[in-house]
Amino acid sequence: MSCRHLSYSYGQHRVLDHIDFHLRPGSLSALVGPNGAGKSTLLHLLQGQLQPSGGAVELDGVPVGRCRKRIALMPQKGTIDWHFPITVAEFARLGRLSSSRTGCCDVDGALQRVGLEALAGRRLDQLSGGQQQRALLGRTLVQPADVLLLDEPCATIDPPSRQLLLGLMRQLSDAGLTLVVSSHDWGPALQSYDRVLVLDRVLRADGTPEEVQQTLNDVTMGNHYCG
């Protein structure tokens, strides 16, 4: 997946400005930055839900608008109505409604992969915060995608759930899927990623966790992004 000179504006307000990067297949990348940096907007552009004001997004040389079904977006947990009266299995099955193609997992396989197979018949409103995040990921896994875009999957969950999700994301990238994970976190968890993209309207830094930390230190911006 590639972004070339990607820009986006809400009216007269420029949210993203000339973003350029290329993601190799099977990579696990963190997208970090402060509130309002444009992380969610960028994920929606990568998935083709938004049209850029300038530039382009391509997957294997094909404009993203022509291959959206190959790209799955896991939204933030707060965008879901967790009181909707369906079970975990029914929720996961919603990921298949938009396509007849098989995803990387069937519903049973996805729930097993995220550790929710024993809770398949439980209602959504009976899940903990960490279980809700895993249910969201399970729904994403049944989609027939080569690229997974995860919006704040580790927010508001306890450390054991976070470690479980990070481990699962690594397994998925090792299996050949390309993952981009947005986060506010700047700490030890970033060492779990191959690459870190630091966004604040423009791409402030891009590289391995060590390279990015050094870049931010060199331009005396580290304190702005840490925490």
C-alpha cells in the first residue's frame, strides 16, 4: 500500500498535508500522534471511505477505490452500540455481509483466534472492555482483506488484554497481512512494531521505533508526542 502526496481538508481546514509512505506486505506499523493529528482521517483515506483533497492511495498499484474490499477497517470501540441485542458470533458474522469472499478466518476461527470462542453466545453488552476490542478484531478478521487498519485497538483496556492484542497482531503480520494500528501510546509497546509513523497533519517521523525516537529527540519534539 502506498500514499503519494496525500492531503485532506475539511472545508478550509487542512487536516493532512502531503503524506508519503509505502507499506510492505506483512508489516506491522504503528500510527501515533496527538489528539487531532489526523490519524483516524488517514485510516479512512487508506480504506477508501474518504476521497483525498490531493494525492492518491494505491494498493499494488491499483487505486484504493477499486479494491476497497481488500482493506478492512476496525473502528474505534466508542463508535459501536454495545447494547445492540446480538451475540458475539452474530457480531463477528457482520464482517461477511459486504462480500461473498472468504476472509482469513471463518467466524469460528476468528473467535478462536481472538480468544472469544467460549463467549460466542454471549451478548455484546455482557463483554468487558478488552473483550469488546477482541470482538471488534474478530469481526475484522472474517473480512476478505489483505490490509487491516485498526483504530485505537488498545485504548482503555488492561495490560494483559493489550499484550494479547499485540501478540495477535504480530501473528497476523507474520501470516502476510499488512497492519496499520493507530495509537496514542508512546512507550514500551511501540517496540512490538516494525515501523512507527508519527503524524501531526504532516508526517513528522517514519522508521523503526529506535529511529523515530532519535529523530524526535534530534528536533526536540519528543515531549510533544510522549505519553
